[in-house]
Amino acid sequence: MSSSHLAIGGGIVSEEEEEEEIMRFVDSARRTLAEEFRPEGADDSETESFGPSWGWVFFRILKTCVAYSSGVTPGILLSDLFLAWNEQNKGRDLTKALEFKIDKKKQNRARLPRTITIDTIYEKNFLSLESTLEVVVVEAFLLPGTNIHMLRLGDAWSSNTIELYLHHKFYDLVDPMNSLLKKGREIYLTGCHLRNTRQGSGHLRLLPTEYLVIILDEDQDEDALILGAQFCNDSFCSLSYDAAMHGTMYSLYARIEAIGPLESHGKFGGLKRRQITLVDNEGYELKFLLWGEQIVLADLFSVGSMLALDRPFVANALESNVETTAEICLEYGSATHLYLFPFLQHEEQVVVPTQNRFKEASVSDTLFDHSQEFKVTQVTLPCDFQGSIDFSSYPSRLFVADLGDKMNHVCLYGVVKSIRREIDNPSITFSMTIEDATGRVVVKLHFLRSWSLGKLSHGHTIFISGLTCSMSPKKSLEVLWFEKDTGTSLVNISCLPALLNSTCLHKLSRLSELQYQGSATHICSIWVEQIETHHVKSKLLHSLCGQYVCSTPSGPSQCSFCLCACEGETLHAFHVSGILADDSGKIFAQCSGRTATELLQISPDEFFGLPEDEQIMYLYSLQNEKFMVAIVEHGRPSFDRLEDNLGPEDDVRWEIVRALKCD
């Protein structure tokens, strides 16, 4: 194989990296979707901006592989990708029936994560309480013959409108003398129940919800007057808990600095809470708490937006169990009204490498047309209020060498070279080194309570999304991953059961070629040549991470990986080493846990319950049994001759991470 290299982005990519089947499929599928959803008349150079991001396509493929554990085909993957992307972009080209359109400036807002369109509500005749609505008031009116106030709502993506029974706490906002909720006003809604007013007629209405946020625009004179008259007199430092207890009402204006994760409180963890960190114009910080059903309000906020709180409930921070230096905190009370000035995203031009990497078709030419090459050289990506660029919609793959300061929502594909628990860190943090063709990077993984990703070891191939990159004060790159953040994922591709039977995502490797094919995951068709009884051992594994449990002289068993006590979280498992063979050669490999059980076709309890002579006979019966296996490089010392590999288990170079018996 040629050792030539191709410059991509900030790094050098070898042809070996190019030829990974899964990578070719991801890029080809993304290109197909981009061409399919390109509007008529659009220039060829704009094609890439109409398709999904590389990370979105890769994650959807892996998600489908999890759903179809027995294997996937190009047809299954393409069908799922098309349906998912079509659903995500539904309504983009609908003819708008509303006369109220979102202007160019407002289009720069980040769309709420759980936004659902009015058209989709009608199509599905369903609306979950967690869904959010970004709507505009078409009409405010009284229900005939009643004193019930109604709002007719529309959105920028739908041709239908829907009516909302207005909650009583907002009736003062539709007063003719001081009407804020009037024609043309934008609002965000969540926590809505759906009501079908006439059985089978499709006439839908939304029942009253307390969780309504009014959208203001500082460029509108009316909204600027409201802000100046109502929200500029009070500040955080002027708040008094005693005064609030005696009926004083406050109107406050602050920036949303952070939105905390979901917390559990109470004896059985049944009370839910979220903390919103607010900072006012004088730099004072307070916590705004949402309790119980109120937590859905957090989905209407975004970091960097300005929030105006009219009549918030002022609470004692100590009594509310809030870790803060302030004596008080704010809560969403029965009389509270919320007004939002959404953060308007700035944009930045980012260079995209020309997509000329693929010289061979990854699947049948009937599925993909590789005759076209993209000419796009840059895309426009949004920035947050701190200047960090959001790469969630970046169309191409990013490599380690491309990482730099102020990058958010980054995806990487690579091989784990090391991973360990940081014992000097009070939080649950692991340090993981990822390698691709352009270099290595250390990622800090932050977990809420404990390790939650199953088995992950040296040599495993992973896809990770939701990375945040920044430069430390010492000018070194820091890459962070937080389990609690929206859009984060980490998938161990090496251990996916579907990978073994999905020929569109891999090509078979021969055992004799493994040492020349880099450190990726190899799929091989092999037979078992020999497994000796002294190479079949019984081990205790930690059920959360699949790693070995160590006994301690003066305490409970400890996980060698998580470094935590794991009493009650262990399972009895195999550790197996043996000789695998194919037509090209042999290797000595090891496996443990579930994979060892897949290879031996018997449970540890059953095997070790057999007499020694029957164990020998059972292992002998496995000779020449054929398997499809996933093999990774274990990272141990390598040897030139097979017989040299028959030493201690720590010297075994290859690890079997999945095994499937061939019929």
C-alpha cells in the first residue's frame, strides 16, 4: 500500500484512514442527503449547506446500529437517515399562511431544543408536556358568551394556526389598556396539554399553561419603554428578604449566565430542581430556581439571553439548599411573569476542506453518485455570547489537528490510547487520550454520579460528540466532555454487535495483515485453533464498566478502573486467551466478560461446574468452530513469532471485543 498522504483541514490523513469503510459510508450518506434536500435552482457550490452535519449523520447511523443489533444494510441506514432528516426539517419550505414573519435579525436566534411545529401537532394529534412552541399571536379574543381569554397562535414553519386558552395569571396582559399579548407578539410556550374540541373533527386547542415566556425586542420602542419603566429600578443588591416577606414586589433584569442540570431532592429523590444562574448589570449573581413541573421552563431559556422577571418569589438560599454566597435566591412564583430578550447568535465563516477524498465508492453505485465533488470552501457557523463557535452543523469531519480555542459541540472519531480515573479530582472525572491520523488529544470526561458508558479500553474505536475546546491560561488546549450537557454522546464502535454483520460499515481483515493496518477495529472471519484450560480463568468484573475488580486488604472490593467500591455490582466472568487462525495466519488473543462467553458458548458457572477432564473436552470441541470477531490492538508488547506470544496475559497484543458464531 502506498504511504502517500492527503492534507485535510489542519492535519495529514493517510490512505489507510481514507479506506475505512464506515467513514466512506458516513461521508457518502451525508452527500446524498445534501443533494436530496438541495432546493431547485440552488448553486452546486451551496449543496453542502442544505444537508446534515457529519456528526449528525454518524450518530444516526450508530443509533440505527444499536436498534438493529443483528446487522444493518445500506437500505436500512439510508431510509432511517432520510426519514430523520426529513422530520427534522419538516415545514422548511411550507407556504406561510401568516402575515407575521420572523425578520432576518430574529432568524439568528438558536431554535429551542424541543420545538415542535403547529403542523406537526395536527399531523400527530399529540403534544408532549416537554415540547416547546415558538409562536406568534395572530389574534387575542374572548370566547363568545364567556370571559375566557383566547390566543390564536401561528409559527414561522406552519400553515396552520392553533388556539390557546390563556392562563388566568396572564389576563392582565391582554387588558385593552395595557395589552402585551396582542397581534404580532412572539411568545414561547411549554407544559401544554392538547384538547380535541370536536371528536374526530381535528379542531385542536391548547389548554392553559403557566409556562409562558413573552419575547421582547430592544429595537422596538414599545418594548424598550417597558424595559426602562419596569425593570431598571431594582437590582440584585437592592433585594431584601424581609421586605419581600412583607409584600414588596420586585422587577429584575439580568443575563442568563448558566443553566444547571436536573437535580433530585427529597428523601427518595422525587422532587426535581434546576438552577438558572443570573448576573445583573452590576455584576451581582443570583440563582433562579425551578421546582417540580416548573423545570420545563428551563427549555425556553438559552445562555446569553436577557431575562426580565416581574414579581419573582424571593426565597432564603439556605432554606432552599442552594450552594451560593448570596443569602437569597429567586423562584418562579404564582404571580411571576417572565420576559425574554433572546440571545442573537453572531456568525463566523469557517473553512471547510474540499470534499475530494473518496476515490472509490463505499457502496453500490446505484446508491451513491460520486461523480460530483463539492466546491464549498467555507460555511457560516453561529457563535455564542462568549465568542465560541458552534460546530454542531459543521458539514465535514473534524480531526484532532483541527481543534483549537473556542470550539463547542465538536465531534471526533478515533481510537482510545489511554483512559484512567483522576483520583485527585473531587468530581467523577476520567482522562482519556484519543488518537486519529493527525495526532492525539486528551479529553476530560465529567460524569454526574458514576461511569455510565460500559466497557471502554485501550484500542477501542469511538465516536464522541459534544466536546468543548478552549485554551488554558498556560496556552495548552483543554478538551472537555460533560455527561449532563445536551447533545453529548460517546459510542464504543468496537463493541457494537451490529458491526460484525454490517458489510457496508467494514471490510474483512486478514490476520496476517493486522500489524500493518494501524490501530483501528478489525473485523475478521476466523476459527478457534486452540484454547488451553490454563488460559481460561475466572474473574470478577464491575458490572458498570466491565473492568476487573481488585480485592483490598482492609475494605470492600474495588474496581481497577473506576477506583470505587463495587460491592453488589460485580459479576462472575471469564478471562480467556487462545489461538485464532484464518487462511493467512494465526494470532494469540484474549477476551473477557460477555465476549469470552460469546466465544466459549457457555456461561462461567456452567463451565467451572464441570470436572476438569470435561472442561478439557469442551475446549477441544471448540477447535475449528468459526466466528466473526472484532479485534483491537491491546497495547501490550508485540512479538514476531506466535510462540513468543504464549506468555503472561499482560503480554497479549490483541483483544477480541465482540464474537459471533458462524452457522
